[in-house]
Amino acid sequence: MRILSIVGARPQFIKAAPVSWALAEMGHSETILHTGQHYDDRMSRVFFQELELPIPAFNLKVGSGSHGWQTAAMLSGIEEVLSKEKPDWVLVYGDTNSTLAGALAASKLRLPLAHVEAGLRSFNREMPEEHNRVLTDHCSDLLFCPTHTAVRNLAQEGITRGVERVGDTMYDAVLRYIPLARERSGIMEKLNLEPQKYLLATIHRPYNTDSPEILKQLLMTLSRLDETVVFPVHPRTRRMLIELARTHLSLLGAPNLCLIDPLGYLDMLALESNARVILTDSGGIQKEAYMVGVPCVTLRPETEWVETVEAGWNTIAGTDPKRILAAARNNPRHLPRRQIFGSGDAAYRIVAHLTARAGPTCPVISNRVPELEFA
């Protein structure tokens, strides 16, 4: 079986890695196409190295741009590659412009398309990612859902054919790399941090970073917390912080804020698993917080991962200072954590379903992956 996987951004590298391992282990051929949506070494190359991903056979090097320009450039490049490669399956991941461009190219060429992390909905059409998810799901032949909620969302839109609940490949990655992060990462020592004695924050969504007033309010709120706040700064956020510093330099100098460069996967896992609370507008980090048993405060008005909110481990605070501060001071660690993201074998299930539809035999699903302890 010949697979062509399309990736372009940090979260996709993490989601794709377990599938890549499973494909190789089960004797299938995979070609990786990197759109270049994330091109900074700290957001791209380091993830391929740490996650043991094969070097991409194709790199479109599209880079930054408006949504329309970026998607069009990707679509053109992906279509050219797919026309030559003619894989048995095209795999796309998540909800970025790379995802949508890959889905459109495969659909127009009538190549079998599978969407990993299908069925997510924030129900906020102001998010570009929401449009990407919906359109990709309606293009796909196989839809690999991480949760029951995702399956239900698709059914409400009339999509029931080709839908498979397999679990979340990011959970596969967490299970594999948490021990390595504890062993190899030196980020705690480098930053002189003690477990559960600091908070971790990430901010990168356009509606939080593109508005100087909102970004200023979030920084002011973080500066009011009594603990150290470690803040790996996304390149988009960095550009806005430089502009903001011209008039509000004191915000960046708050004594409890520890602004650092973007981190690789192992260092980020180490920081996440040792934090007392995580504050983020990232969907992937909301999930990882739950997976490693750390309370999360979501700096958005909604989330795709409603299960984490229902479990009490994630609080939707938006950008309201009072709600953020109250949630950051809460500690729901006594609450149980259900296995809402599967059993850590999502990648093997995905490969099994792909194989079953590509030929007469279906390999046995592996159960070799260890599980995290759940209370």
C-alpha cells in the first residue's frame, strides 16, 4: 500500500508521527509532503528529528501569506505531486490550510482521501480552522475520529459512511515520548523550575494576537498571577509583541513572565507535564494537558475538545481577566480522568482500516502500547 501524507504545521507533525511509525512497521510505503506552512526550524525541523519522522520527499516551502494565497499555492503544488505519485491513499491531518489544500487536490484528482482527526467542531465560523475542518470532512472517503463527540458531529451533518472512531494519535505520541521527555529534556533545569511551581502559557490564535488590545489584556492578566508563567512565544505572537513593546515595554518586563523561544516536542512535553496549570488557545495543548493530567485554562470563547471541559479539567475563560485568574487558581486534580482519547493504538487502527479498504486482508491491531495511569 502506497500512502502520501500531507503535513505543514507543528500539530500535524505530532499527529502524523505515530501513523508513520505504524505504516513502516506494517510494511507499507509512505511519502511525506511538507507544505512549508511552518518553516521556522524551531516549529518544523526539530519535530521531524525528535519524532523520528522520515525526511519529506517534497517540501513546497510555501511559507506565510494570506489564507487565500497560501491555500492556493499549496493546492497547486500538492496537485502536481499527487498527479505524479498517484498513491493508494492521501492522508491529511487536523484543520490547517495544508489540510484543506490537500483535501481539495485529492478530491479533484479522484484519489482516495482519509482525514485524521475528523469530526471536530468549535461551531465558531469566525475561525479559519472551522471552515477547513468542515470542508475536509465533506471531501473525505475515510474519516478517522478521535472521540465519540466527533462521530456525533459528523452524523448531525449527514456523514456516516466511512466514519471510524479510532482514538487520538496525539495520545499515541504522548505515551511514547513522555518517558523520553523525562529522561532527555533539560528544560526544567535550564529554566530553574520546580514541578507544579509554575504555570505554562501559549498564545498564537489570530484573534488573540492580531488585536493589540486583546494581547495587551492577556499579558496584563498573566502578569497578575502570583507564580512564574513560562511563555514559549510563537513566531506570530513574537511579531505582535515587538509592536506592542514600542508603547508598552513594561508588560514584557513583568517579573513573573518568562518569555522563551518556541520549543521542540520533548521540551514542551516536559514543561506541560510538570506545570501546575496550563493556559492556552491551542487545541492540541488542551488535549495534551488532559493526557498528562494537568488542569487547563482555555484562552478562547469555545473549544473543540468539549470532553475535557465536561470532565472538569479544562475551563473556558476566553480573554476575561477575572475568569482567567479564577480558573488559574483552581486545582481540579482530584477529579477522575476518563480515557476519552482511546487506548494509545489509534495509529495501528488507522493503518488497519486503510489496509482493509486497499486489499482483502486486514492486519491485527496492535495492543503493545503502554497506557498512562488514570485516576
